[in-house]
Amino acid sequence: MVIEKKFDAAENCWRIQLFGDIDIYNAPELKKELLGATDADICLDCAHLKYIDSTGLGVLVAALKELQKKQHGIVIRGLKPHLYKLFTLTNLHTLFTIEEPSE
């Protein structure tokens, strides 16, 4: 997994791009990056994300809870259809703001 993170002052949000796979082995790195960005909304660009396991989903939920304590949230963009389906099967699409899945 590769993470690219930058702050967008114009929109007051952290833009975080995820590349590759998120699994039990690299989820702690993702958690560290997300929890280090709880001072504003997070916009996750998942267009290059190929796979996420339950550990990765748990990290996203934990980060969302921390953000909500500070009146912030997570917007997920660019999910591939198979990943969008995972969010719907786990009912996580009701917790996160998810923009239309990409083709």
C-alpha cells in the first residue's frame, strides 16, 4: 500500500490517495496516517485501491469515530465496484459519505 497525503487549504480537508491493498499487515500505517489528520475532513481517493480486508475497514471506522468527535467526516471517492459492494454488504455505506463508484 502507498499513501499520498496533502492538506487542501481551499476545501479545509486532507486529501489522501490510497494505492494497492489494505490488509492486516499495513493497516497500522493507514491508521497512523488517518488519526494524524483528524483536524479536518478527510477525502479518501480510492481510485487506485485494489483490495481492503476487515482490518482495513475497521481502521476506517475507527478513524471516522475520531473525526466525528471533532465534527469532521470522511468522504470516499473512486471506489471500484467490487469494493463498493463490500461497503454495502457490511452496511458501511450508511456510515460514510461515498461518492458514486468508478467503472
